[in-house]
Amino acid sequence: MSITIKALTPELINDYFDFFDNRAFSDDSPFYPCYCNAFNMSLEQIKTQLFARSELYGNGVEGWKRVLRESAWDMVKNGIIRGYLAYNDELAVGWCNANDRMNYYRVGEFDMDNIPEDEPPLGCSEKGSVKSVVCFEISPDHRGRGIAGMLLAQVCKDAADEGYSFVEAYPSDNLENGSLAFTGPLRLYEKYGFKEYARSSSAIIMRKALK
């Protein structure tokens, strides 16, 4: 296995969707389908752009998947969804959604049936200060091989190079269920030098100082 990590750019959009269409959530995960939309969308955008359009497509899983896919396509093309893809040779087998904290409307665990209100950042008031890690997804047949750690290490390296002060993450505060959460397990962040910064209603806010 030869794993390489690449920052998502619009030029890699086909790899992004190949991963989500063919390998992500292929173990019947309850998070499917998602395409990693909702972190970067306000609650109003979700209601008007996702739920309303889903009705036009007849709702149901296929209609919902179509809406999410179209929305994510636009956001990847326009550089709104950002993060990193992990490749085994030329095949994308993992994903980490990472971006400036000010670009997210919410962090931590949630589901599309119970979307929280837009959440202002805690202890962050301008771009370029905190880089956030909000989601991991690894192809089921590549889990347990350290790929999430490789993705996280690349996020931290690039954030330091870009002049960020902190990398922040949001593992579940329910440790029993959090081991399988899309936000990543607490032990992963502890291994890479993150410390508890605060707690929210749905997450332990972990930070790693880069300066």
C-alpha cells in the first residue's frame, strides 16, 4: 500500500466524486449519502437549496442524493469545500474536510434530520487563525491502516506553513459512540498533540497550538 495525500482542488473534483460515489459509506453507514455539504452551508441555505430542491426531485434517497451531489459539485468547483484526499496509488480511498474555521456554519456531530442552528466560532474572530478539521471518511477496506492520522498530520503541517495559530477538531463527547463518529475519535487527536480547549453541546473542542 502506497498512500499519498493531496489537498482538494477543483482539478481533483472527479476523484472526490469517484470516492463518494463508489467507496465512501459502502458499508451501509447511516451517514450516506452526504458529499460533505452541510458544514459550509447556513441553515437557511440548507432549507432553500437542499430541502426545497429535494422536493422537486421527488424526495427519497435518490432525490436527496442528487441534490447533495449537485450542491457539493458546485462547492468543490468554487473552492468552498476544502480538505484532503488520501490515495492508494491513483485511487482515492480517504477524505478529510478541513478549512478555515470562519468558513464553517457548524462543527461537531449532527444529522440532516436535526440540523443545528448556525454556530459562531468559539475563540476565533478572523480568518487565518484557526484551521478546523470537521470530518473524516475512509473507505471500509482501508480502515485501520493509519490513513486518518496521515490526513491529520498533513492538515497540521500545511496549517503551520500557512501561518495558522491552531488546528481545531470536534470529536464526540459520547466516547462510546465517538469511536465511530465522522468527526474522528478523541484518541486520534490526543495522539497528534491536541488538547481539550472547551466543550459544546455535541463535541469536545480539541486544539493543537502551532506557534
